[in-house]
Amino acid sequence: MRLWSDAFPEGGEIPLEYTKDGYNTSPPFRWADLPPDAGELVLIFEGVTPATHEPWVDWLVYKIPAGVEGLPQGFRHMREPEQPLHLFQGSNSLGDVGYDGPQGTIGRKFRHRIRLLALDEPIEAEPGLDKERLEKIIRGHVLEEAELHAVYERHG
């Protein structure tokens, strides 16, 4: 399974427009080589710089149909957006539903991990879940996982 973004390369810097220092627009993602029996997908975008014990959740997206080949940019802060694609969004670490991108510090580079999880079947879940509740629901249902890594630093 492969995951990538047309907005930044593996290990590259997240462009300003996809951060809270810029326009805070959710970035686009694409994927390929899903398991043939995948029933649904989950995307978790999180900061993994060890400033906290737990990763900082920027975006939780779930109930992604397995037949979809990616996520376009620009999802609104809605639990269940219909456009540009119908799916569910969860609560991020700020307590908001939807995408809240990285916010940097001058002189400090923050690492981020984006995970795509292929599930064996569609899950029963409501929109707006936090990461802990989502992980409990999908436990035992993950067929395969792909990761993409990126960094962000506020430039002065």
C-alpha cells in the first residue's frame, strides 16, 4: 500500500498554505495498491515531535470508501462533509472537528506522520470521534497501513 501527497514529498516540508500559519487548508492525498479486500479507509494526520507524550492530532478522516483513490484538498470543518467527498471527520487535538494544520515555531522543526489504514470492513461509527475512540473501534480491523512523513517549521 502506498500513500503520497502532491503538495509535498516524503520527508519534505509542508507548504505554508496547509498550516495554521497560512490558510489552514487540508492538503491533498493519494494512494494506491490497497488490499483487494479493503472495506473502508481511515487517514490520521498527526504531529510526532516528542513535545508531548501522545501525538498531536491535526486531522482524523474515516468512513472513506475503499474505492476512492485519494482526498482532494480543502475539506471544511464539518463532521460529515458532502463536498468534495462524503466521509466523516473526527476531533483534532484542538477540540475542533476537521483539519487544523501544523503551527510552527521559528527555529524549531516539527515532524508529522500521515497514516492511511485499510480496514477489513466498513465500521459503525458516528462523525466527530476523537482519536482514542476511533482507535478502539478499528482495533482488530486494520488489514494494512501506509505512512507518509513531513516536517514543518515557521520561517521568520
